[in-house]
Amino acid sequence: MAPSPRIRSKKDVNALPSMSSTFWAIMILASLLIAYCNLVSSVMEILDLTMFQGQLAAGTCEIVTLDRDSSQPRRTIARQTARCACKKGQIAGTTRARPACVDARIIKTKQWCEMLPCLEGEGCDLLINRSGWTCTQPGGRIKTTTMTEAIL
């Protein structure tokens, strides 16, 4: 016996095509995924702000500690520690009396005056044993800077 064709009712003909449950499941999952991505993005921004707060930008330095000893007459001994985030080929040094990233070759060859360690208007001279440099001010005052072996 041949199958009989299905008879449609008036209700089926006039009804709007319904969307399948698969479509709605996909729409709900897509909405949840978008909401989740927005949440993760916001959390990552907050973490980036707090995680890298203490980090330096590449090529910059900051003074971490500065100790001054004025116990000897007419002489002040200052020791400072700097933290630098130098780029490739650079190393922590001094430029214009401030910590700075300088070409590593200057430090290795101990050509200290090439990094311009003195303030503008001061003259720079290497110490005889190349352990540091002197900055001579126009008035005759001399500032001597020596590098310790721990640094070199």
C-alpha cells in the first residue's frame, strides 16, 4: 500500500516559520561568549595596571637608594643604587649626573667620559687607573666618581 500524502491543516499554512532550538542554543552561547570575553578583557586591564606598576619603560632608570656621608670635613661621600631597564646593547651608566642607559662598550672599555657623566659646563677627565672620572666645575670644585668592582 502506498503511503498517503499528509494533509495540512489551516493552522500549519498560516503559522510563521519557527526557529529551531539549535538556532536559539547557538545565539545564547554566542551571547555568553561575548559577555565572557568582555569580562576577561576588563580583568586583564586591571591586572596589567597592577602587575606592571613597578616596571620601568625600556631605556630608563631610577634611583633606588641614595646614601650620603658628610662625616669628613670638606668631603661628602655619596653612594647611590639605580635600577635600569636598558635596551639590547646598553648597560646602566651615568649621563648628566643622572643614572641612564649607555652603550655597553663604554663601560667595558672604561671610557667613562664618553657617556657624558658630568653636568653641562663641567669638564670630564678619566682617573689615571680608569676606575672612574672627575667632573670639574668652572669655579674649580672637583667631583670624583669611582666605580666599584661589583659594578664592573
